[in-house]
Amino acid sequence: MPIYKSERIFHVINNLFFIATGALMLAPMIHVLALSLSGTEFVNANRVYLWPKGWNLNVYKEIFGQASLWRAMGVSVYITVTGTLFSLFFTSTMAYALSRPNMPGRRLILKVVVVTFIFSAPLIPHFMIVDFLRMTDTLWALIIPGAIGAFGVIIMKTFFQGISSELFDAGSIDGCSEFGIYGKIAVPLSLPVFATIGLFHAVGQWNAYFGALIFIRSKELYPIQIVLRGLIVREDSAEFSHMNELNITPETMKAGIIVFATLPIVLLYPFLQKYFVKGAMVGSLKE
């Protein structure tokens, strides 16, 4: 099939546009990384852009030596991993049930799910429920309330409905219960959508700080985002009061902690990319 000149020009312009857009998205992160690796005199003079000047690793030496940051990182990893596993289990089981045509009340429950997608619970009733369940000042307050989301349920339900019903019928004939069909047929065939929903939830859980700000009182339960927020809001943090002695400014320390807090979730994406691309296409085509 011949490719016309106008089509080639379109592809070139289109590729350049997306390359420029990707570069604009990467530029802030590269700038933050450059700040964290630059000397204080260059940072204070606003002379650092996309490449470090006056290389200085004292920021990361200080970060790696802070027990509070490692504890906060451990809390964030725990609530992200645990919260994602809880979310995938409860979201997938609910989505599987709603995808079954013989489930009683399926349409009514789906309408209720859609309503929660449009209208979220106000803060005060949300806090009262969490407090009534005695989850305040525990990590469960950051895991349980957001375990199920309407968006994930709808996406998974659509994916499950795309699986051939003959497979489910064959499982029933072989004597599988609904849980057996779910665990042995639906889940193994749905890894792309599991990876997609899991990545969405993990990124949201990792970046969330408002829930911890409201429900967590003990400093040892603070996730990394709360520690980062505290440093940005209060530049005179007592934990980093000796930064001037190490040739570290508040700006370079902020940049270093941002990189420290962002790197784990960024490194997760390449391992899920092949599943994520396929799972993100769910519902884009109708056969």
C-alpha cells in the first residue's frame, strides 16, 4: 500500500509533537534530580536547569542516614502493597459477580456503583465511619476505605464480560463452583486488567497524603508523603536543622526527598508495561 507524501508529513509532525510532549513531562523531574545533585551556590543562584552543577551527593548521604525517612518509606511500601492486594481482591470479586448475567439484583447494584463514581462521600461522614470502626491512628484507615473504586469495578466487569462464556460453562460442567471459576478461569485470563487496575491503585495509594493527614496521629505511622509535605511546609524542620553544616539547602533537600519518594513507584512501571498497555485498551473496541 503506497504511503503518500502528506501522510508521511503527518506522521513526522505527529511523532515530533509526542516527543516534545514527553520531553515537557520529563523536564520537571529531570530538573528536580539536577537540583538534588547540585552544589548549594549554584542552587541559590538559580543556575541549575536540566544538568547538575557543582556535583554534591551530601543530600543523598543525609537522606540515606535518616531513620525517619526509611521508616516512612517502609510504611508507604506496606500500605501500597497491602492496599493494592486488598483492592485487587475486592474489586475483582465484585466485578466478577456483576459480570455474571444470572446474579440477582445485578442491575441495581451496578447503578449504585455508578452513583458512587459520580458522588463521593463527604469528609465528615467519612471520618465518622472510620472513627466508629476504630481505625483512626492505624494503617487500616489508609487501606480499607479506598479498597474498592467504581472505576476499577466497571473496567474489570467489562473485561470479564469479554471472556467467552463457553469457558465458564465448561468450568461449571466440570464441577467448579463460582469461586473455582473465578480463581481458575477468570483471574488467569485477566492479568492485563489486574496489572492496569493494580498500577492505578498503587500510584494513587503511594501519592496520597490527605488520608494520613486526617487519620494518623503517631509519627511512626507517617508515610513518606507526609514527611515530604512536612519538610516543604515547614522549612525549619528540627530533623534537618544541621543542613547548613553539610552544605545542604532546603531546596536541595526537598528535591532529594522528592526523588527518593518518587523512584520506587517509577521503577514499578517497566515491569507492568506489557500488561498495562493491553489492559488500558479494555472497552476501546466493540465486537
